Amino acid sequence: MSLGGEKLLLAPMEGLADHVLRDVLTRVGGYDGAVAGFVRVSGTLLPLRTFRRISPELANAGKTPAGTPVAVQLLGSDPVCLAENAAQLAELSPAGIDLNFGCPAPTVNRHGGGAKLLDDPESLFRIAGAVRRAVPPSIPFSAKMRLGVSDTAKALDCARALEASGIVALVVHARTRDDGYRPPAHWEWVARIRDVVRLPVTANGEVWTAEDYLRCRSVSGSDDVMIGRGAVADPFLARRIGVLMAGELPAGERAGDWIELLPLLADFWTQVSHKVGPRHAPGRLKLWLASLRRTFVEAAALHAAVRTLRGVEETTRVLALHGVPVSSGAFLRAAA
Ligand SMILES: Cc1cc2nc3c(=O)[nH]c(=O)nc-3n(C[C@H](O)[C@H](O)[C@H](O)COP(=O)(O)O)c2cc1C
């Protein structure tokens, strides 16, 4: 895909897109970068292995096997503790360090972290400023924010505060915390934020199709777009966007896409069983298939077929029956 200077980024999705899915999705291609799901920082200096667990790409120069750079995201509210952990993380030379000011989870917000901080732009400035001083300039330092907690009244001040703290890029998930994940995403607010800051702003939220991508760019005025759930639901979305941008073929699902996805599903299944073990692997597969149903009718049938299965062997068998080229021998050796 050629997007010129524009960047297409794969969003952090804790619990949904771990390094296995990042590997698969970036191998299909089209993403210029990705962010790993947040590392929660609360009161202690985390050991290096915690960062390596969330982003195994750190052992590969901060890149997925396909070579896509992966930033590591921190979530917390204590400037000193975040700064110390950021310095620790910087030792591992991630492709970037990002701060999360968007998490809506009640447990995180109760402790003053995530989106709750958007009520207090001054605290964003203090936190991001402390982390800025701890991160060497060679590592891109960014932040990801929502539009506010309950309304957008402080959105511009938050963006200004983050810019003043010295971040080099900002991702705006164009919803408030209270909006949760409900459509629409208010891309016009990304444009308003772009009007008051000079740093690059990436638009995020509700891009599910190549057409959404074009509308998001046009409404937000932003050349850079980050995609979350849409990337999981359609592994070929970045490619469809590239095709639409090049004006080569009509956008939309092609019949061959599901066939092309089958070996990727097989690879995902093998890798995920290695990673999480036989007890949790079927759940991870079901999670991805549930997302894929949005794009592929075949995924709905496969999801229905594995939905009640708990064992790795029976799941492998059903996958094979549906044309997923799993090698049960290799898989069982891997899972042993
Ligand atoms: C399951 C899930 C986990 C998420 N985890 C994170 C996270 O760790 N850090 C973060 O900044 N955003 C997280 N998000 C928000 C996404 O990065 C993104 O901002 C949001 O889903 C909107 O984009 P989308 O409409 O393209 O999905 C998560 C979203 C989902 C659905």
C-alpha cells in the first residue's frame, strides 16, 4: 500500500490485539506502526519482563516480525512513578513510548488514571512533562486522548497541555469517556484540536471500511489515522484502503479474502496456543472469530462451530473441517 506521507496505525487493544494478532495483521500489511495495549503503572518500578511480556516485539528491535514498529503504552497517574517506569522502558529501546489518557475502565478511572485525567489538563501537563524528561529524545514520545470525561469542554485545553509537555504526536480517539465505544466518533473534533496545536494529530474511532477511512480523513483534516476494532474485524482493511487510495479496484470484500485468511487463522491458532496454553487458546480464537463475523459470513459459521468447544484437539479438528490448514501433529507438539 502506498499512502504517501500519510500514516495508518494499528490501535492498542488490551485483551484483544496482543503480539500474536499484531504479527498476523501487520504481516498482511498496510500498517506503518502499532501500539501495544497499555502497561499499567501504579506505585512500583516494573521489571523489564513486564514490558517484554506486553510487547515481545521489544526483543526484535521494537518491531513485529513483518518489520512494523510497535510503541509501548503506559497508563497511570503518578508523574514520578510513570517517569521512572518510562526510563526503565526506554532501556529496551521501544519504537515509541505512548501515554494513555483514554481508558474508560472504572477500576482505572477510580485510581485517577486513563480518561479521568481529561478533567484536569494541568495534570496531563505534569504527567506528560515528567515522562518527557525521562524519555531520551531518540524515542518518539506520544499520547492518546479522548475528547473528555463527560463532555468536550476541556478537549482543546487537554490537547494544548499535552503539546506544551513536549510530546511529539497526539492520537485523538474522537469520543468522550462516557461515549464508551458507541458510534459515532466525532471526527470534527479532531479538526478542532488540529486548529489549536502544531504537532501531528492522528484521528481515531469508527473506521471499519475504506470508505470510513476516507470520510474520517476528510472530516478530521488529518492525514494520519489509527484503526482499532475495524482492523481486527477485517485483516485486509489496510490493504483495501491502499487500493481505494490508488484508485485501482472498487473497495469492499473480495471473494478470495476468506481463502487468504485461512492460513493466517491457522498461524494465529498455533501461535496463540503456544502463548496462552491449551486452556485459554480456544477463548482467544473465539474472540477473534467473533470480530471477523462482521466482515465474513464464513467466520460466523466457523464461530458457531467452535463456540461451545473447550479443548484444543477438538477445536483443531473443527478448524481443519472448515478449511483452516492447521497441522494437528505440529500443533499438538507445540501445545505439549
Ligand atoms: C478491547 C479493547 C481494548 C483497548 N485497549 C486500549 C489500550 O490498551 N490503550 C488505548 O489507548 N486504547 C485502547 N482501546 C481503544 C482503542 O485503541 C481505540 O481508541 C478505540 O477502539 C477506538 O477506535 P476504533 O473505533 O477504531 O476501534 C481499546 C479498545 C478496545 C475495543
